[in-house]
Amino acid sequence: MRLRSRVALASVGLVLVGGTIAGCGGGDSEDESLSKSEYISQADELCAENSANSDELSAQISSALDAGDNEAAADLVEENTEATVAMIDEIDEMVPPEEDQETIDELFAISDEQQGLAGDLADSVRAGDQATTDQIGAELDALNDEFNAIADEYGFVDCGSAGDA
């Protein structure tokens, strides 16, 4: 797959998976926990907003790569990651139902893995390293599939596979 295509797809995958649900559920009072439907609704709203931003940035990444500007494309990948981290911080303030914490923790762990790949993705784009970009993209795709399976089963829509559409 060409660098432009792989970066655009990986960048979207990073936002949808790496950015969807991450953190550890911020509050420490049981009174602050949300019902499952409230948690899903609020997280999905944030994911939908972030996905729209990611789509726009991915188009800009593709344009930069088409123009041969790997530096600008890498900067946009980093911008996309920063926007995702900001969203993650918001989701982190939400407290899921106690009985769902283990499932949410699984999603957090996958998200953390993807975030760890974000800097490597930007570096490979900046260097124009097709092989490394493809490798990172494949890793992000696999993590995205794993994340979506858990998120869909939990009941997420925009934070799950429907957010990939």
C-alpha cells in the first residue's frame, strides 16, 4: 500500500482506537459513576466529534503526502494524536459502572498500545519509510480490530466499529 494510503488509514485507526477509550476512569467516588447507557452515550459523543476531526486531518495528511511533504504529513499525524489525547483526557474524567471496569480496562490497554505507536508512525512518515509505516499500520489495524470487537460487544457505537465507517 502506498505511504499516503497507509498513513491516512493508520491515522484514522489511531484516533478511533487509540483515542476512543483510554485512561482509567477518573473519579474516585462511587457517587460519580455513570450508568452503562450514560457512559456509552457520553463517550460515543466525544468519539463522534473526534472522528470528524480525524477525517479532516486524514484528508490533509493525504494531500501533504501527495505533494511530497512528509514533514507536514508527520506534523498532521502528531496533531491528530494530540487531539485524540485531549479527547482521552475528557473520557478519563468519566467513571464507568464498577461492574464494567474490567472491560473498560481492556479497552484502555489496547488504546495505550496504539498511542505508543503514534510517535513511531509520525517518525516513519517524516522519514518517508514505507516499510516501517506499513508495519506500524498493520499493527494499528490489528489493534483496531481487537478494540472494535470489545467495544461493539460492550455497546459502543461511535467508539466501536460503527465509528470506522
